[in-house]
Amino acid sequence: MTEDLMEHDDGEGFDVDDWARLKTFTSAVATLDDVQAHRAIFALGDTDESWVIEMELPQPIIWWEDDGEQAAIVVQAEAHVGSDGETMEVLGLILPDGSTAVALMDDVDLVDDTDPTWRDLVTSAVDGADN
């Protein structure tokens, strides 16, 4: 995949109406080269086994982080098995302001773009960025 995840049509993040245009990374497990070329959000190199999680992307989510809930779009989804045998489901996110983040599947709720909480979180983030 040669598309640049960070090159959005308007050079910014997204709002409740245009999130579906975000580019995704689904062709393979990402490498450091993919991240450096802005094709992927993250790459994990110290795992024993890894694979792409089969899910429809881009995918709206509500991310539960230390600062509370936040709206985001999943553009990359991978499962990685560590040396301890535990599987981590890791997501690459784009936030409404265009920044990126990495989250675990356990820390997000998958929603659709009609979810009122998700819409309010996106709108608040976009309005806050405009100030």
C-alpha cells in the first residue's frame, strides 16, 4: 500500500460527516518502514506472531483513555502474540484533530457514525480545535 495515511484531503483530521474518507492500512502487518513512510500508525517488532485483524476499516470508535472518552477512527488493526503467549489486539487511530494514537481493542467501543456520544465527542473536539 503506497497511500499516505497522514495525507488527508484537507490536511486535517475529520468531522462527523467526512470520516469515511480516511485512508487505512490493511494490506499486511505494518513494518517500521510503513510507519516512517506514513502508511501505518504503528509497527510492533518484538512479538512472536502477528496478523491483520479482519474488520471493516475505517471504523468509528470511542476510546477510553486516562483523560476520559475520546472519539477516533480506527485505520489499522493488528493482533500480536508476545513471548508470554498473550495476544494483544492493537489499533492505529486517527483523532478528529488529525493526530494519531495507538490503543488496545479492550480500551475502545466500536460504534457507528450515528452514535450520539461519538458525534458529540467529534463535534467537541473539532470545535475545540477551531478556537
